[in-house]
Amino acid sequence: MSAEKRIEATAKNIEGKIQEVVGELTGNPQDKAEGQAKQAQAQGIHVVENIKDEIKKALS
């Protein structure tokens, strides 16, 4: 498990949530969409790290 990758993903998720809310509040659909994209990216990183963990467990 790469704790560093998980921390980066969590930070990206938080950044995305903030950007999405700001986009909603200001009526800026581009900011909202970019925020949602960052959240999806962060989720993808978490999925990859979970898969890596499962593979390591299976090989142990």
C-alpha cells in the first residue's frame, strides 16, 4: 500500500469537492465539472491502490 498515493488521492478528492461547491455557488459549470473530474480521478487512484493491496495479500 502506498500511503503517499492515498494521501495525494484524498487531497485531490477534497480539492475536487471544494471546486465543485464553488462552481455551484458561482454558477460556473466548468468549475463544477472540473471538481467532479478531480473526485473521479481520486477514486480511481484509490481503486488502483486497493487492487495492489489485494495482489500483495494473495502473493504472501
